[in-house]
Amino acid sequence: MTQTNRQILLASRPEGVASVDNFRLVETPLAPLAQGQVRVRNHWLSLDPYMRGRMNDSKSYAVPQPLDSVMIGGTTGEVVESLNPKFKVGDKVVGMAGWQEFGTSDGSDLHVVDTTHVPLSAYLGPVGMPGVTGWYGLNRIIAPKAGETVVVSAASGAVGSVVGQLAKRAGCRAVGIAGGAEKCRYVVEELGFDACVDYKGGNLYQDLKAATPDGVDGYFENVGGAVLDATLARMNAFGRIALCGMIAGYDGEPVPLKYPQLILTQRLLVQGFIVSEHLDVWPQALTELGALVAQKKLAYRETVAEGLENAPAAFLGMLKGQNFGKQLVKLI
Amino acid sequence: MTQTNRQILLASRPEGVASVDNFRLVETPLAPLAQGQVRVRNHWLSLDPYMRGRMNDSKSYAVPQPLDSVMIGGTTGEVVESLNPKFKVGDKVVGMAGWQEFGTSDGSDLHVVDTTHVPLSAYLGPVGMPGVTGWYGLNRIIAPKAGETVVVSAASGAVGSVVGQLAKRAGCRAVGIAGGAEKCRYVVEELGFDACVDYKGGNLYQDLKAATPDGVDGYFENVGGAVLDATLARMNAFGRIALCGMIAGYDGEPVPLKYPQLILTQRLLVQGFIVSEHLDVWPQALTELGALVAQKKLAYRETVAEGLENAPAAFLGMLKGQNFGKQLVKLI
């Protein structure tokens, strides 16, 4: 009996704001495995802002996602069939199977993970790409010294929550920026940041100023736009800005930076980066992050959509900040 | 008989565009030297864009120039009287005496220079602060590899001319941006750049694209504004931008950066810097630059205003790009 796979394809490129009409759910029969191949039943699908960039057909760091192909994405799941000696049925693996229920792979993109102390879903969050992103930007770009102030936008999210908690562990004042009182409360009370500014509160600059009495030495930028303008105006001399995401610009409209001269007058370092280009740090970062999660010293939160068919709506909601912590889709 | 000094003071802060009314020429009697002091007859006064920033009373890297005090500035001249054993009459010195005919100093800011092979005025240009600025931004921030493309704005100026010539010596394609056909011709024919784009030509982006067929790996920014926007759009992945000057913003109106998301998508490094904060590189840089000038391997050009009274107009002209090469005032 042929098994059926369900997949979500990119059906069309967004004109401006992305919508559910840009996606299409299809059912596809699963072909028998070839020698060397592994079949994974995906349990969790990661939804990440970078995917929005791939939907466009424009010059970016990533090749555009082809039309009518499975949406790219990180996944975790369980090996259900294997003709590859490196993997056995029952292995829990992390991979890049994309938005589909079953992934078929030659194994080169799969890593077996240990779920004894770290839940499988965390390998898509604090012990996965988002965690390493935060680790890299904080440790390799911001490189904070104890006593400095580190600000991170999208602070309750998968990346931001790691940045602030690691900054606190490094002896810094950690200040988050997040959307809404509930997220801000979580950032301070559950993640342990020193302060959190609600960018929806209508007083972004004044609130940020109050939360950063000694200015800002390091800024981890996940958002761009008005939040970047406000934080730039609070930067101390020789500050460092790790530029990781600019959601505000993903829908195509350019979002100018209002006061670029501050980069000069404050002698700032601004560094854009993509964590997948720094594979050398992944082993160290994942070891540290895995240990912290296993010891419950690194908190994180997940928003879970149920079922593959709900992935597009969950993805679009995440781009609007409707998620709370790491956005996942639970497939089984 | 008491000697008279002539000085130019900052009389008022500009409201928007600076004008000659912001300056005042005064005559002041010279007091007799105290023990340890040195008197220098200034021969050359350096005019530099950073002085415009000092005229404002705003947050910047430099303390604002106080009102009714002598305009700050680099100078070279000859010791005419000395009660300091480290200096003797006739010594040629570089200092920071500012916009005045005589400087009086305890000697701590003075350096004796050798004018056998390097003209005295060059110590305010390629073998002085502008030269070290170009050296630092190119070698320590852009750090170009042979075969890469380096672009510099204000390419015919004191800093830009050094950047491009050093980039050529490092095996790079050097592309200048300058205002007007005459400056562009000079940049290519006399300074040896591979190409130069006239930003007044009306086709900045298209002309820059034609001049940088392989994109841009390093950019030395002296200007900001539209020139920065255009070059940013030509940057290759992992490009480096040394942000040294933003003349376009000095008159107070903020000049936004149109496409900051390119810093992320191209994973760029942007570093603002002030060369006076990197004194550790000055000896090496000055040694290299002095040798190149002495061997006539580093070309430079000067625009000379005659007489202290013409310093304000020359300064304002320089801010509008009316100078050609290093802007100096000849005092004797």
C-alpha cells in the first residue's frame, strides 16, 4: 500500500504582503526508498522569518524558493524507514525537510539528537538555529563586557529570548523590546531581563531611554524600522549592532534608517550576519545551549499550531508578531 | 614691542547652513612666553570637514567648539621662540594651533618634522591626519584582498586620494566618486584609479554599476546621502564599509539611509571611526605614507587660500566641494 505525503508548496510570490493564497496543500504518494535513503516522519516544523525573504524573487542572501516546490524549513522527527546504515528506525533527528509530513533524505542533512533532557521541539528553538543565531550575534559581534547594556528586539521570540538570557549570564544589563504588555511581562518575569519596552506603547524612544539609563553598548536587531531608529539614538560610543533580521522590510516596502550619521558620530560597528554561514561555531554554541536547556537555566516559550494545513496561517501570524516565543507546527 | 596675533573665532553657531557670519577675525597682543612654552609662526592651516561638526552644539564625538574661542585646527609652522629645551628656533613643527597666525604651546601637541623630502604642507595632508585616516579605514576596516573592488567617495580629496592609491597598491580595482568631470579626470589620470564616477552627472547608480562590474567589496565613505545609498546597492556579500565622513548631514538636516536591509542581506560590516582614537597606528601609517610621498609614489593635490582672513570662505567652499584636493590656508 502506497503511503501518502502531505506537503505545502509555494504557489505564487507575494505582491507586497504575503497571504495564505501564496501557498497550496497537496497530497503526494511516497515513492519507495532508494538505497542510502532515510524516511523521517516529521513531528515539528519550524516557522522562521527568513522564509518570508525566500518567497520573493529578489537579490538576497538566499536563493529564492522555487515556485511549486515544498516550502523550505527546519524540522525534527523520527526515522520511520532507513536504507542508510547511519540511521535506524526510531532515531530522533533534526533536518531540513520543509513543510511536509514526511521527509526523504540521503541523510546528509540529518543529525541524530538526544531527547533525554532536551525536548525534540527545542532543537528547532534554543538548541537549534534560533539559539545559535542569538549565541553568535551576542558572543561574536556584540561581545559584551560585564556591566554593559545589551538591548534586543523581538525579545520574547526564539532568538531574542536567548540573547537576553545569555547577556544576563555575561553580567550585562539586558533590556528587551517586545510588542504588548503580556510579552514584556514575560520577558522580565520569566526570562529575567532587567527591563522590557513595549514598542506598541506609543512612547518607544522615551521608554527605551528610561530603560537604558547608561545608554546602549550592544544591540541585537531582529526587527528594523522604528525600533532600530530608536535604539540607534541610544547607542554609546563604540557600540556594536548585530543585524540579524529586518521583518519590517520583508514585505517589499523599503524602510529607511533615519539617522545613519549616528554610526559615524558614535563610531559604531554594524554587522549583518546569517548564522548558517558560520558553521564553525555551531558545535560550541549547541553544546552550551543544550546544557543550559537541560539544566533548565535557559527558559523558552513555544507557540504551537496543530497540523500541516495550519502552517501558512501560523507563518503569516508570526510575521505580524502574533506568536509568543518560537512558532512551531506540530505534525503528529 | 608687543607683537600682534591675528585669530579667527567662532562667533556664533550655524542655524542650518554655516556662513562667514559665524566667524570673527580679531587682533590680539601676544603675551611673553612662560618657561617651557614654545611660539610657532604658523605657515599652513588645515581645513577639514570635521570642523563643521564642532561648530554645532550637539551630541557628537567631539566636544563642541566653544564660542568666542579660536577655531580648532591642525597647523604646520616654524618655531620662532622657545623656552622649552625640546624645541629650538627654526624647527619645523606640526601642531594643533587652530585658525591663527601664532600658536603658543607647552610643546605637548607639537611634533618636529623633516622637510627634506616631504613638503611642510604635506604633513597636513597625505602625511598627516587625512592620510592616516585613509590608511586606517582601508587597512584596518576594509582590509582589501588583491582583486577586490574598492570604492571611495570624495575621491579627489585629501583622504579619498590616499584610499584609492593605497587600494591600487594592494592590487585592487580602485573606483572613485567625485563631483565634476575635472575631478574625475584627475582621479583617473593623475591618481591612477581604474575609474571615477561623477556624482553630478545625473546617473549616479548606473554609472557606478558600469564602473564596478564585479560589485563592490570595500567602500570608504566620506560623504553619505545619495552616494552612500547608491554604493550600498552595489555591495557584494561580506563587503566592508569604513564610515569616515557624512558631510551631507553636517548642516543639521537628517539624511536617511534608504535601504538599510542591504546590510543584512549582504552581511555587510559597517564601521564608523575617528582616526584620532587610533593613535597606535599613526607611527606605522605615517612612516609608510611619508616614504611614499618622498618617493613620489603617492600623488596629492592642494587648494590653497592665501591669508588667515580668507579661511572662513575657504572652509565653507570646501564643505560644498569647491576645493580640489586638500584645502589649506597659507599664512606666510
